[in-house]
Amino acid sequence: MGGSIESTSMDQVCEFLRQEWTALDRERWGDEQVQWSRENHILRAVVDGETAAVAKYYIKGGVAHLSEIIVGRAWRNRGIGGQLMARFEEMAFDAGCHKLSLRTIQDSPAVCFYRRLGYELEGKLVNHYHGLTFLQFFKFLK
């Protein structure tokens, strides 16, 4: 090989990555422009002027990935989580997404919640963060 392997910063490799990924995309899709940038979004449920729940998601490559959702303890079991999920799905649809994704801990009560909303199991991340098994769910929009 003749070179060396070293740890570096993103600043030192950004231009290389941009050029090489652009070339690979062109090999795969020709001159068609594909969008790989990530758009971050936050939804907040407000009740009586208070934040009752928050959902964070991002859109990338036509997929909206729900990275976080939490309903405050005082507001649980009142339908706010379902309303937040409905808004997430609506926003993703309006943005032209074809698929939704999310993950949760395998033994979480959230598993039943997501299944009730029509999400299907896509895979398992075994012994993942903090040694826990996570389930990856998806739902198609179109």
C-alpha cells in the first residue's frame, strides 16, 4: 500500500467525500440528481401553554426517520402521542417521503403503540446501544 492510516477531522476530508460520493452517485444514477442531505425537524405538542410532548425526526433520501418521541409523564395516555405521530406522518407525506422509520427498545411498551399505528418490524439491532436489543420499524406512505 505504501500509505498510512490516521485519525482525522471531518474538515480535512469533507471535499474528498463530496467529490467521491458525487462520482459514485453518478455511476449509479447517471446524471439524475439524488438528494442525500439531511433535514432535521422538531414537533412539539402544547397543552395549556405547556410542552406536553416532543418528536424529533429527520428526512433523508425520501425516508423520514423518527429519532425521538417523548410524552411528558403528566400527559401520557391522553392521545397526545398518537396526535404527534399523525402529524409526523403528515409532514413526511407532504415532504414527498415514501417511507417512515423508527427504532425502539425491544421490551418497550412503545412496541405495541407503533404496531397499532401500522408500523411493521424491519429488523433487530441485537446487543446495540448499552447492550440492549432495539427493533427497527417501518411504514410505507405511498
